[in-house]
Amino acid sequence: MKIQKILKIKVLILLLVLAGCASPRFQPIPGEYQVENGWVVLRTDSLIIMLKPQHYRSPNGTYQNRSFSLYIRAQNIAKQNVALPAGSFQLLADGKQYSPFSTEMLLSGYPIYYDLAWQDPFNQSPEALRARQNWEDDRYSLIADSFGMGEILSGGKKEGYLFYHEAVARAQKLELDVLGTRISFRKTK
């Protein structure tokens, strides 16, 4: 009985410590848009855009993302195609403007896989093959998970991540300009 009580107290202390160490998050500040469960929902006559700051994790953990990432869902509700120009998601952090990185820029910073122990292509260890496959899978996932600018077909949806300079994550407040609408976020713990 006494051991269970001590164990419960230790678990409670551990949970309190972990809650105190929780990383800060950006929460939307209400404005000319809706906020639903941490998502900003912006509606125009042709688009529904949902977005929120969300850390990108590669499926196998080989891509160590240091950049600030924003997850976006966009749906075209118009009867014609709608274009999202490259400058559609500009961000202000501590008075400095940031544009999202292109997929090419992200991949140029993605480390090249080298296995110096690998010499014979016909006699590779299973661990080396698995590590290389995980690396390649994560690289392709980064491409597939990135939000692509450009046209959205009538009735079509696009979703994915936009990546910004890592300095954005250190700001206390962010302002994101989405098609002329300013969306504000504040860092909370």
C-alpha cells in the first residue's frame, strides 16, 4: 500500500516536471478568421485554408528539421482553378520578413547519405541497406509532405508543410500574411 502511494507520488512529480519542460507552441490570436482547435480557418469566395504551426517529423527520423514549419490545408471551392502564388504565405517574426523555403532549398540542405563501410554493392549488410532505405524514404517523404504552390483544380485539395528559417521559432509573436489577411500567433507554454 505504501509502495503504491510512493509510486503514485513519483509519477505525479514526473508528470509535473514534464509539463514544465514542454516546448512552447504558437497559438493563433483571434482576428478576421476563425480559430478551431488550434487551427486557423480562413475562407474566401474560392478557397478554404486551414493552417497551424506544427513541427515536421520525418517517418524514419533521419531528417533533423531545424526550420520552423507550418502545416497547411487548402481546398478550392470555386468552379474554376485557383492559383496560389509563391508569395502567398509571407511571415513576419520580430519585425523581419521570411518567405517559405522551396523544396529545392530544403533538399540542398538535406545531408547526402554516405556509408564509408559500404564497398561491395552485392555484399551489403542488412543494417546498411535498411539505413540507406530509411534515408531515401525520408527524403522522398520530405518532397511529398511539402506544400506545393501553384494552381488548385476546381474541387481540389492540397496539403503539406511550408518551412521557414529557424529564427522564426525563437520569436514571441508571428504574423502570417495569407492572401492579404494577417494572421497572428503568440508563443505560449
